[in-house]
Amino acid sequence: MKINLDRIDSGFGMLAKAGNHQVYLDNTEDFGGQDIGFRPMQLMLISLAGCSAIDIITILEKGRFSIRNYSSEVRAVRREEMPKTFEKIDLIITIDTDATDDAMDRAVELTKTKYCSAFAVLEATASIDLTIIRS
């Protein structure tokens, strides 16, 4: 895996590239940025949401369940002192699926304990609560 990161302005504006994909990073105006992109810690939460979504959807679809809708919200609290790592993360997943409760529980457990690398990395410093809401 490889990414490239280039500074694109005189502040904190950065462009990250990986293959044909790119994402902008920056800081808020309060801290010298122009607010043109995500903050690095936001990208970590996006990684958690995305990684768990891919895993849960894959596991359920392999079980021949359909997913009609899927969305997630991540809320996090960071430490006051440096480094300002995450202390607490709430991952709230809303899913419309025909999966049984047992299948859903299994998908969540496998995501948390086996497949989601982002979950494993963030869980080393933060407590993560994953909640499923069926719609």
C-alpha cells in the first residue's frame, strides 16, 4: 500500500493520492488552515465507518441476506492532553436488511474481532461502542 501527500498551499492544505484516488486534507481557519479538506483525525473516523461497512455488508451478503440501505454515524471524544488521541468512539449503524438477529450479531462480532483493521487500530487507545439500528 502506498500513498503520496503533497502540500498544495502555503498553509496546511494537502492533497493525498493513492492510485486514481485523491482526498484533500487541511486544518480549520482557527488553526491556520483554509478548511478545504478533512482533518487527519476525521479521516481515521471515516476509515472506521468505511472498514466496518465493507465488512458487515460482505458478511451479510455472503450469508445471502440483502441490504436495502446502510448508513453510519461516528461520534468521538478526544483527550485534552497531547497527543489528542480518541478516548471514546460511538459507531452507530443504521441498516435495512432481511438478516436475522443472529446473522447481524455474527457480522458485527466478526467485524470487531477479526476483519476490521481500523477497528483494531483505534480500539488500542479508545473504547468503541458499536450500535446497530434496524430501519
